[in-house]
Amino acid sequence: MSYIQAEHLRKTFTVRKKREKGSLLREKQTVEAIKDLCFTVERGEMVGYIGPNGAGKSTTVKMLSGILTPDAGQVTVGGRIPWKDRREHVRHIGVVFGQRSQLWWDVPVQDSLDLLKDIYRIPEEDYRNRVKELTEALEMEALLRTPLRQLSLGQRMRAELCGSLLHRPELLFLDEPTIGLDAVSKLALRDFLQWENRRHGTTIMLTTHDMEDIVALCPRVMVLGHGSKLFDGTLSSLLGRYDTVRTVSVRYEEADAKPDLPETVPVNREGENLTITYSPDSYPTAELIAKLQQAGTIREMTMQPQNIDHLVAAMYREMDL
């Protein structure tokens, strides 16, 4: 049985329309946020969950984390039904919403972590070892005595990750974790998530509009639109039909990484960056991305003349999203 198994999920919301002039009552409208959604996720996978605004991504995360109850369908996460076994379920998951905070705004980060230790009933020795491990990996030892409100956005996001992973969850939900972050903070966040996945086998579901995050982190992508799953597979196969790229620049975590490309696709190395110039007619972009991902851990990738965001926008238009 898969670690996450969702079968025929449905979720609707009732919203009130803006009151028309001269009317005493506001009309109600039923919005179907999730329609017959089915998917599975294996333990230890890193899955990108993408789609335009309003597609139902955050609603799915809230159902998987036990915050919302679906109107129909079933979900099990590690054998648990999230909204029925919520107290036990939350001991095994971590959630980071890019525009929400689980830490206390006016107290030092260390004090928030101490409170979370008591909430999750983490033994003292395990707690100290885990805080040391996370603060070293996230480079935030110097920030522990600083109130959350005095931290920059990137520093706050590192603190939020530390809080979410403090109890060693099996599953981590990330909903727009890099929103508003600068390039340095994004790279540091990606490096940490790869480290956490490799070291502890943490299953990660990443919801984001930043497609560079998806390229760097997620071998598998699910596309949601109008509440329904439209695609489930590799990013390279998804983008193969929107092939307009001519030049790719990529930087790997491993200094000696080199993709196995044919001689007709020249690779130029400039310091840590590799630049590939090619013709999509002779070597499809989908195949190129697959080769680049096989060569090592990607830290950064830029695609020209159109970047991945442009390709995904074209995909959304064609799917009528």
C-alpha cells in the first residue's frame, strides 16, 4: 500500500457573491474546489504539486493534513485517516505555509522551539540533538535568541522549517515556501530540503509557482486544474510538447557533474556553470532535462529564450486553466 493514497476526493465550498445594488440579501454560490481526485505517493518521494491559482492545491494539502474533511472520497497517510486520527496524524507530519507562521511572533526562536518540544512531547536528549542538527544544516545558530518579528523573510522561513521538522516528521507539506525569498535564500532552502530527504527519507509534497524549485527538487510532478488531476509524471515529459528552449545554464551541487549528452549538443563549462546550446528539433528539451537531472543534484537552472515559467504558462493556456 502506498504511503499516501487518495481516492475520489471531492470538496465544495459555499461562497457569498457581492451584494447587488438594491438587494437586501447576498446570493450564495457553490464552488467545487476538488473533483474526483485520485493519486498515490510512495514513502520518501519528493513530489511537485503545481497548477494555477484556485486550482485546489492548498485545499488538497489541508485535507491531507487533517485540517479539512472532504465531502466524499477517502485518504490514508501512513495508514491513518487524517481528519479522523488527527491527534496521532499530526505527530507524523510537518506543514509550512509560505504566508503563515506556526512560531510565536514576539518571542525568540529558541523559546518557540522549546514550546514545540513540549507540544510534541519530544525527549530532552532527542530535542537537543535535533535542534543542533537542524540549526547547523540551516545555518541559523546565531538567530535562535532573536524574536521572530526581527528576522528577515528568508531567516523566518528557515526558522519555520526548523519548527516543522523538530519532531522528525515522516511527511512534510510545503505550500509556497519560497514566496518572496531572494536567490541566495532559495538556493539554501533547496539544498536543505534535498539534505533532509536524503538523510532521513522524509516524504515531501511541494506546492509552488516557482518552477525552478520543481526542476531542482522534484523528479515527479502532478498538475491540478479546476480541481482535477490533469497530469502525473516527470517534468521533462510534461514540457516536451512546449519545446521553445535554445540555451540552458545549469549549476550542480557536485563540482565534477557532467551530463551524458551526444556530441551534437556541446557543453561549455564556465566556472561552476554549464551552458548547453542546442536545437530542440534535433534534441528535444524533455530529453535534455532528463539527462541533466540524471547527472547530479541541480542547484540552479536557467532556460532561454523562454524559461520554465513561460513554458508552464503556455501549458496552462493550452489546458484552458
